[in-house]
Amino acid sequence: MDGVDIQEDNNLDDDCEIVFFANKKQITYDQPIDLIEKQVNNELINYPNNVELLLIIGQINLKFKNDSVQALQIFKRVLILDPLNIDSRIEIINLLIQQKQQQNTQYIEILISECMKLDPNYWRVTFMKGMYYLAFFKSQQAIQVLEQGNQIFQNNIWINTLLAQLYSEQQKNNSKVLLQEVTQFKKLNYQVLTGIALTYLNLKEYELAQFYSDKILKINKNSCPAYNIQAQINKFYHKNLEMCFQNSLKCIQIDSNQVQAAYDLYLYYLNKGDEKNKDIYLKKITQLQMTNQQILYQGLQEIYSMHENDLKLSNYYYRKIMRVNPKNLEANLIFLQQGYFEDNEELLQSSINFLNKQKLQNFDDIMDYNTVSQLNFQFL
């Protein structure tokens, strides 16, 4: 991720706080992040090997400055000083998740396994396991892990917030119940506020999403999730494409690997007829990393079929979808039609074999199937 400077801010709202983790405990501050950083750096001058202080600075670099390189160096240093440190391992897991790279999977699973051996009763291990499943698009596994954790670590604000976010896709009432519980806490921290705002966005409760994302930005001016949330609010609720553009631009300037922001900027320049900038962001989307390449390919297929009118590249990304997931229903339907009209026996038979297993055996029904993607272009 791209490193940025911390901007000075006013005092935190009375109902907000900033939380760090070290030695299996929460360290809480009620002052702006720039003051916390100065204070901790001053203490490190006298105590350069203090694990707690190093972990705080590492988390500031990761979560508030988007500097994963510096953060990783600090977390590795902590492990040299304290080889059994569980919070440093958890922060490295968090860092690897944020990089959105499929090849990180094996390292994350090794670290989670180590954490389970160090202390299976530490709630952050369960929470981070849920985060891992969510980030790699394994929602049902994430829900299962967090529901089990919720029974063990009752009224845990972190676990409940992440569960509410997961429930907001299909179990909206359960999501709202958990949100009611979470928002009753006297103090809400930066990470929990981010989860609350994302959940309200998923629930299409845009005014509440705006309220909580404003709080996030007051704590952290470098919050990509908050700018992404406000971009979607401006696009879908206020219908203000200029503000959506401004929010997306801020987001991608902080973290250049933000796919949703790149897509919104692509659409903005497409609508403006600005071919040069539109193509810049289209190229950027094709080069971005995601933990689930199928979703990226589906998004690119939509772009080329709906916006670029390029059938060749649209089919190219359908083929990439099929390589990642041969059981993708929509791609098989597309290739069935393509094989039929091109008289391509191999392509036709491959799709028919798959579709027969799905009990879609009425040819007329299949040919009338609406092949325009029904999936929302959602990038996490």
C-alpha cells in the first residue's frame, strides 16, 4: 500500500476512541492520531525495544498511514524481540489480508495456525480468522467462525460488528439487531466505526452510513473505506457524480490498489467522454490484485460488454472466468450460445455437459436466458 502522512485533526468526538493491541490487551486513546504518534515516538527514544510501543507504531503505520512496508518491518522486529508475540502475528495477518493477493493465503493460514497454538482462547484469533474468510470471499465460513466466537466471547463489539457486516447481505434483520447492540456502546473505535458504516451502506441506510463515515474521517483522514463509502452514497443516494469522483480520487491517491475507486473513476471519465483518462483507469483495473480473481474478471467482462462494446474482450474475460471457475453458470450459458452460433462443437458440448448437470435441459429456455450479468460490480 502507499504510505501517506498523518494529518493533524481536532479532538476526537466524545463517543469515539482509538484502540491498539499489544500483549493481548487493548490500549485506548481519546486524542488525535498525530498526537498519539508523537507521544509514542518520544517514548521509543528512551525505550527502543519496548514491544508495546513498537506494536502501537506498527499499527499506526498500517492502519493510519497505509505504509505496509514500514509496518511489516516493525512487526518483524517485535517477533525478534518476542518470538511468541501473538499480536504481532495477528497484525501481519491483517497486513497480508489488506494486500489482496491470492498467494498470501498459505502465509495467512500458517500464521493463524501459530496463533491458535499460542492461545486458542484469545478472541482476536477468532476475529482475524473471520476477517480472512471474508476477505477471500468465503462468507459462509466467516459467519460460522464468528457465530461460534460470539457464543464464546459474548458481547464482543469487534466480532458482533463483523457479523453484522456479513449478515447485511442476506440476513438483514439479524444485521440490524447486532447494529443496535454495537451502537449502544459508550465509545466506538475507528475499526468498529468502519464496520458499522460499511454495514449501513450494504443495508442502503445511506444517511446512517454518511453519519458514521464522517466520524471515521474525523479520526483518520487517510481512510480508504470511508472515502469509498461516501463515493457510493454520493453515486446512489445523492446522485452527485462530481462528489463521487472526488471521493474516489482521494481514495485511490491514498491506496492505488482500490478497485472500486478505479471503477468509479473509469465510469466518471466514460460519461465525460474523456477517452484518455477513461483508458488509464480501465488499464489500471486490469492490473489490480484481488483475493478473488473471478469477481475482477466478471467486472471487466461487464465493462467490455456494456461500456466498451468489445465482444472479443468480453469473451476473453468470460474464458478467464471459466478457467478460475468452470462451474460459473453465466459463462457456460454465454459459451453455449457462442458455440451454437459459431458452430463450435467442442465449445457447445462442453457447456451442454455442464448445464445438463444443472438440470437446465430445455434448449429454448437456455437460449432465452438473459445473459447480462445480474451481479453487482462490488469490489472489496
